[in-house]
Amino acid sequence: MISEIKLGKIISLAKRRGFVYPSSEIYGGLAGTWDYGPLGAEMMYNIKDAWWKKFVASRDDMYGIASSIMMPEQVWVASGHFKHFTDPFEGKKFNTMFKSKAGALKDETTEIYLRPELAQGMFVNFKNIVDSFHPKIPFGIAQIGRCFRNEISPRDFLFRVREFDLMEFEYFIREKDWEKYFEYWRKEMWNWIKEVGIDDKKVHELEVPNNELAHYSKRTIDFQYDFPFGKKELYGLAYRTDHDLKNHKLDYYDEDTKERFIPHVIEPTFGIGRTLLALLDSAYTEDELGGEKRVFLKLKSHIAPVKVAVFPLLKNKSELVKKAKDVYEMIKKDIQPAMFDDDGNIGKRYRRQDEIGTPYCITIDFETLEKNDVTVRDRDTGKQERVKIRELTSYLKNAINI
Ligand code: GAP
């Protein structure tokens, strides 16, 4: 499919079905901002959840935090962003950080910046984490949160925006180990790409040339994705050396070896909007089922915004509707979100669920009333199977892997 056409189809599906809306649209929109609708928000939380579980909750060496978006000017002077976080514009350097003032009284106002990256939140809390938890090197500090950049020309849907969520961690190591951990996290990033369901054949590593490295980096690999508008950065992996801790005048004391030193840092970073866009692009599929064309999102179950939909075969048969509602209420206790739909004919309902990537649809028909079983339809193959109602929850839990 021609890429531009595919992007148009993805944007229109995202809007029509409640994944992503242009923000402040009734007032003409605001460049570089998008709002996530109910299905997009659900998907975003699924991405965050999966990331937090993999990189934070399941590990003993990672400390998750949630730090402030507003940070004082001193932070950005020390980090180098005050000087270097710029894009060229009309022959000058344009700093893309959003600046504001906190407080009302003139002599008590503080110059603040909305963070353009999460990393400084981790660095300014380095001493707090060490004092509270006494971690041994290597260890990491992670967070998920919103960042702001005054991009000169926001474009390409969710790709380049002015307000976006990031998932990022700083992994503190001894200098001599940087290559080892760079390799380790590179592999883990590839694992994440596969686990979340991004088409890994469309992901390519780019060794960022020395003259294009960020001011803090000694080595960076960009994970690029074949977006419909070209091969562009999806994620980044940087060796930040001891740049940040050194400039914040922080160090680490090893109780065992009695040495004091400045840890070095490996930083994997993941944009959420770009993840969602790559997922929609990877999952968007057109095929033919039963002689009819259809569009479906081949999302992994843990990422799909709706896990299961329940329908009565016919809307105007009250005994079918009642039974379907009972089954829906039963399933919903364990599997969320579930959706009930009795609008239009059954074929249309399947298509609607396919289009939002619901992995399983359940239909209550006349046989259900006699035998207490239902049909379970698989999104990708369209194949249907009869399953006893009493086994349905565990069948679905197993199939969805939750
Ligand atoms: N702390 C490192 C850092 O912030 P970055 O490459 O400047 O590195 C990290 O940004 C990630 O944030 C990118 O890999 C990308 O996924 C995402 N990102 C950056 N700018 C963005 C923008 N304007 N809109 C959406 N996502 C963006």
C-alpha cells in the first residue's frame, strides 16, 4: 500500500473509532498536540503497564519514580540544555524548552522550564534514591511521564509533537563496564520491540555519527522505524558518560570497596506516541474474510484496547439479549475491558471489533440457550469455536494470556 495512503487510513481510523483526536479541535486545534480518546488511552496505559512491568517492577535493580514536570533553571544550566537544547531557526539557535514563571509575587517568582526529557528528574533524585535504598552499582532509576518541546515544525501525526509521554531510565554503572551494559540494553530494547508487537522487520539501528550526537552523549544508537512518512527515530540508546552527575556535583560511595566515584550512565529511551503509531502501523491489516474485504488491527492481546466483545445473535430476541448480558457481566469480572454490542447485524459487529483490534468476539445464539455454550471467534483467522460458558473465563484468560 502506498505509504501516504496508509497514514491517511490510520489517522482516519484513529479518529473515527476513538483512538486519537486532534486536540482542542472545536477551536481549530493546536499544532503539535493530540488527545487520546478512550481506545487510545487504554492502549497507552497498556503500553506503559507492559513497559513498567518489564523494566521496573520485575527487576531488583530498578527504582521507579515520578518526578515533577516543572524544574528550575539551575537544573537546565547544569545539564547543558540551557545552552545546547536548540534547533537552528532563521540563522539563530532556538532553544526548544518551554519557559514559564512559578509564583505571583514579583520578587518570589522562579524561572522554571517544563522538562524536555525525563532524565534530569532521575539525576536530581540520584542522592535521594541512594540514601533511601543504598543500591549497589549497577542500578537504574526509571520513570514514565510527560515532556514538552517547542518543536519548530510539529508534523506527521503523533511523530513530532510539542507535548508527549516518554518512558526512560538511567542505568548507573562503572565506566569500565559501559560497553557491556550498552550491549545488554540494546538487546533488551529489541526484546521489548518484539514483545510489544512492533514489526521488528521495520526497525533498523542507526549508529548516530559523532557530529550529530546530543551534547551529553559519547555514543548513541537510534532505533529507527519505517513509518509511512519515512525511516525515522522510534527509540534511542545513549551512553551519557558521567556528564549529568558530574555537572550536578553528585557522586557515589561504594561501602564495600571504600571508593568514591562518579557513576557513568546508559540511557534507553522510548517515546510512547511513536510506540503507539508504530503499533498502529504494524497492526493495520487489510484482507478478505468470507469473500468480504475487511480491515483489522493485529494487536497483541495485552496491548489491544478491548479484550473481548459479547453479542446476542439477534437484537430483537429478548432471551438471547438477556443471556448475552449475563455472559457479558460474568466475563467482565475477570477480563477488562469487555464490550457489549447488539447494534446492527452480526457481520457488522465483527467488522467493528476487528477494526479496533479486539482479539475475541463471543456470540450467544439459540444453541446457547439449550447447551450453555457460546461461539468464540478469533480475530485473525475468523475461525469460531464452541466453548462451554462455565469454561469461558478460563478459556479467554488463557487465550489472552492474562
Ligand atoms: N533523555 C534522552 C532523550 O530525551 P531524545 O532522543 O531527545 O532523547 C527521546 O528523545 C525519545 O522521545 C525519542 O526517541 C522519541 O521516541 C521521543 N520524542 C522526541 N521528540 C519527540 C517529539 N517531538 N514528539 C514525539 N516524540 C518525541
